[in-house]
Amino acid sequence: MSNNTNPHAGPLRSRASLYGWIGGAVVLAALFGIYDWGTAFDPLIHERLTEGPFQPPVRIRAAARKLAPGAPLNLEQSVPLLQQAGYTEQGGPAGSYAVEDGALVVRPGAGVWQTHEPARVRFDDEGVKAIEALDGRKLQTYSLAPVTLTRISDEGRTLRRLVSYDELPETLRNAVVAIEDHRFFEHDGIDLTRTAKAALEGVVEMRRPRGTSTLTQQLARGFFLTPEQTYTRKLKELTIARRLEELLTKKQIFEHYVNYIYMGRWGPFDVRGLGMASRRYFDRDIAQLTTAQSAFLAGLLQRPSYLDPDRFPDRALKRRNQVLRAMLRYEYIDQGQYDAAVAEPLGVVQRDLDTDMAPYFTALAERELREIAPGQDEGFDIETTLDLDLQRMAVAAVAQGMENVDERVAKQRRFKDKDVPRAQAALVALDPHTGEIKALVGGRDFESSQLNRALARRQPGSAFKPFVYAAALNTGLPGQATRDGEVITAATILPDTPRVFEFGDEEYEPRNYGHESGFVTVREALAHSINVPAVEVAERIGYARVSKLAHKVGLDSVRATPAAALGAYETSPLELAGAFAMFANGGRLAKPHFIRQARTGDRDFYSAAPESVQVLDPRVNAIMVSLMEDVVNRGTGYRIRSAGFRGAAAGKTGTDDDGWFVGFTDKLLCLVWVGFDDNTDLMIEGGDAAAPIWAELMKQADTLPAYRAAKTFERPKGLEEAWVDVPARIAEYQREAEEERLANLAMAVDLPAVEVVERERHPVQHREQMELFLPGTQPEPHKGFFRRLQFWRSGD
């Protein structure tokens, strides 16, 4: 028995034996033609090549960008937009562009189906001056190719941008060949000299052979075989590589390789292929890569995770320079080009996944596609409703607003000497007239958390109150009065004092956040989000009316209880935004959606045909919009104005454990939610947490022609205006309440008689305000008299 004092001797011998076996196997394969056994794999190769090297992915794009005369866009800003959409000066699937005499000439490619006509865009100091066809015809709008957000394939959430061999710049091809397989265009798939030499070096040096696989072998291993490491699989790899060389040209093999190869991660996505890697690391089309950038991508092929430039920039730089030395060695570049490229910094762009890819949005678009085409998940080209400009603004607004929230949370006494939790946010922006979702943020950072808070169900609190008051105003329509014949208007006086509401065998006692006011109008109650009047009005009209309207707008969880009036039933930001869109669309409800149109192959498969349903009478809706304007102008949403947004806007705050604000202009509706994932109370009101984010987005959106807010909201015909002396009417209600209290007191002490004396009111300063009413629901003018109770005992 050998007394071996080296504990690694056994493993070393085993590895040496393995490497020697592999080296010998390769040599034998060369001598005796073992890899001609490759015809046995022809069915597998044929199947993969017949299907195409890559199954047609689902391509998800943003909405096509439309240019129009008057757009605030100059020539320098337009060129990057075209490049982002895939246009190049040389031409590609999206098309080509050229700058001619200060104008931009755009020619769509074969991959663009939104428009097929070339156009010339002219600019002046104000922006786009004119758009015309090449034959001189004036065009009112012009659609560019929509930007691709992501591709989804059978490999999972993979980002890939297919490129042809001819689209690859020569410098990039040379970089790959120099570092990975410098005899690629000479060997027949297996570099026997290189493989045998590496295997023998492995035996001598007691290590695994490195750098033995050709590009063809790498393609055979990764594309056709499982990742197991066995002798049999190695022989399969060799034989398949040989057969690929017989069945495909070198250009085809190289093209398959550069489109398949793994190039690292971008958040939760795999980046595959050099085409997408160019976008991922340098935010540019592959045709625009410099020599240094080409060398970086070629170097990354070896070990993308180990060479990740975000985490290991020194490793990445060292590897890039190694590729440049190889390019110099094989005379693909000269000494001057080498010196210039080595001097360049890595230049990797820190791209924002949430901004560039809109991952929360694309996940929901993918879900909608499965509803539209169940069981069909390949080959679709999807144009979504996403406005990339607005999406970038939304991401920036959330980031800016949440810094303020973080500061306020950190100052809360409950977190003194404790780790401060990180609040989250969600934002939904949609066109209320069509239901198109224009921007969506599901969290602060998709890379760290893929939980989509736009779908998370929470209690909306007071953000639900507009539906309560809308149901109440419906009582002014013919035949809709309450069982007691009461009609609720914007000027109806409601009590704002503590009370207990009985509901079946249960009692419900709402509280206000501030002090009780005694009596308030419906307008004041909504503007200042007072709780007791909301439950009072729901009780008067019947809780069932509230839940019925909620169900009509898609809030199906709402039940007919007193708690419904204060938003106790859970909903999601996406669901509530869709319901609220009714108010911004004249009482008509359009279903929110993410996909505008879809094609498969060369045919149209689906085109959204937005339909809206009249849920609320347009006149009632107009009164509600007026009430919610006061929320913004002087109520709980006042921070909208103090933040500098000046357009006509209406909305409602909400505060439960979270902060909400949902508001709209005549062009755009936006909802913002802020809170903790674990339902911890945020302890910041919606007007302070969510409203500033809304204001920042809407200020930025107002710079885009599509969303520029009007100065006032339009009102339908059929409304009447009347002056209402609110202070006098409230004083009258207060006196009547006092009469009732005294009358009850008289009965309690058994006073024998009561006299009602009507006296002229003392002159007071009138503070009348104009109010909107449905026809016939105006209150009677104040009479200038009040009643006073006088009590006496018999004999007095």
C-alpha cells in the first residue's frame, strides 16, 4: 500500500487521466473518423435548423412615436430617437435615415408595418416645421418604427436582438475571431492541432485544458446539447460541430453563434447575442461600435458573470485589452489603432432598466397577450400603448418624490435607533378616453424587486369617496330620489358631528382626522375629505347604490356597508385608475388595456377597438369633476398647486395605511400610490406622499403636445347654475339642530307647551357662491327669517 503523503495526488492523477483520455479521444477521432458518427444527429440538427435557429419570439414594442408639425423637437434630438428605434444610416429592419440640407429623410425598413412611406422632416427654431412625402405632399403626422422593449421566447425572459452576419461591423467580427477562434475560417469545425496541444498541456500541467473549443463547437454544445459534462457529450459536440460545418456556411455558423451566445444579465433578464449586448452595455446600435467597444464585447464571451463591468470593471478592462492585443497580433488592427483603443475607458453606460425596458409594463402586456391569444406564444409582433417619453417622466417623478418620502419616514419617532424601512410606490397613467395605459411604474427598482405594486390590493381610503358622492348626486335624476324623496346636490348640508351608524346588528362609528365642523356642504365634505358626512350620505341614499356603482366601474370587491363609504374594500392601483377614468371621460368607462395591435407573420392578428360604456350621466359627472377641482384648488390636494401645476385638474387624495392620489386633466389620468409592502402604516397623508409625485409627472407631461392640459373642463348642456348663500344656510341648519335639542330637552323635563316664533333675520354679510345643479334640484332661496322656540309653563 502506497504511503502517499500528498492528499491531492489521487485527484491529480484522476484529472490527468481524464485530460489524457480526452486528448487521446480527439486524436483517435481524427485518425479513425469517429465523428463521422455525426450522421446519427442529423434528425436533431435538421429539426433545429428547420424550425429556425431561434423560435420567433414575442416582440413587445412601445407605441409608435408620431411626429407632427409644431412638435418641440429639433434635428439633434430627432437622430437619437431614430437610432433608438433601430434606424441606421446604413439601413436595417427598422429603416434608414439621412440628414440632407438640415432636414431629416426617413425611409422605413421591411420590419416597419406602421408606415411604409418615406418622408422628409424639416425643422426651424420652434421644432418640427413641416413633414412631407418625398414627392412633396404635406403630411399631418408621421409614425416612426416603435422601439422594441423586450423579446420573450421559449428560453424565458430573454433579451435578444437578432443581427445578420452582414450587419456585424468588420471590427467586431475580427475581435471575436481573434480571441475565440483565430482559425475559424480555416478549420472544418474542429481545430485538431489546437485541441491536441491543449489536451497534452493539461496532462503535463495537471489542469483542465482551456481554449480548446472552436466557435462551431461552442454553438454545437450550447445550442444542440444539454449542459452535462461527460465523455459522451464531448464526442457528440465534436460530431455535431463537424456536421454543422458540412450543412452550413461559415457565415451562417458565425451568425447563429453571435445571436445565441449568453452575454450576461440585465436585471432579471438574460442578455443573449451581440446585438442586444451592444444596447445593454453601450446603448447603441451594433453598427456604431468603436474598436474598443467591439473588443469589450468579444472579451465578455468568455465569462460574462466573472467579467461583469458593473461589478468587476478592472477585470473587464483587463480582458478587453487582452482582446485588443490579440487583434494586433493577428493584424486586424495596427499599432496606432491599438494604442488609441487601449487608451479609451470602458465607457459602459449605466442604463436604467425601469426607464428603458418598462419591465412592470411589459409583464402586464405579456399577460394581456395570453388573454387575447391563449396557447399561442410565438411569433407575435406587439405594439403596446406605452409612451416612452411619458414612461421616462414617470420613473423620474417617482424617484424624485420618494426621496422626500424617505426623508419624512426617517424623521418619524417610531424609527429612532432602528433600521428605517424603504417605502415603495406605484404609478399608473392612462388615456381616460381610450383606456390606453401610457405609463406604469410598479416599484422603485425592478432589479431589486419584481413585485408589481400596480396590481397589489390595498384599501384606497378616501380615494373612493367620489363614487359615494356620484351615487348620491344620481338622486337628482328623474325617478332616482331616495325612498324618503330626498335629492342630494352639491349644496346639500350634511352633519359633521360624531355619530354611530347602525347596520344590522353592528355599529359603525367613523372618525375624522381633524375636528368636526358641525355642518358642511357636499362640496366642502369632499374637498376636505371629511369622513362622517360621507357615511351619512351613503346611509341616506342606501349603501346598495354605492356598491352598485362601484361594481359598474370594475370595483367588484365593494360591499353595501357603511365601511364602503370610506374605502375599506381593497382594490389595486390599476383597477382604481381604470374606474376613476370614468370621471375624466364624461361619465363613460373605457377598459384599460396595454396592447394596441398585434401581428403574426405578415398578417394583422389583433387590433384594439376601445369601447366605452356610459356609466354616469354626463351632467352628474360634470358636477363631480367640479367638486374634485376644489379638492385640488383648495382641499386636501392643494399640494398640486403649490408644486406648480397650473392646468385644469381634478382628483382625490386617499389615506389609509398608505397614501394615494388619483387625478386627471382633460388629456391624461394618473394615479400614485405610496406605502410599505408589509402594510405598515405609512403615517403620511396621500396629499403629502402621493400628490407631489403626481404634480411632478403632470408638469413634465404638460410639455408634450399630446398631454398639454386645457385651462378649463368642458361642461355638457343641461346643467343649471344658482347662487347659494352657504353660511346662511348652515346657520339655519345649526339653529334647527338647536331647536331639536331644546325640544328634546323640553320633552325630557315635561315642559307643558312650545311656541314657535318666526322673526326677521338680523342682517349678515352674504357670502354666496355659484353652484351647479341638475334641473329642478336647486334649493329654495333663503327667506331672511328664522324660527325660534320659546318655552313657557302654564301660569307663567
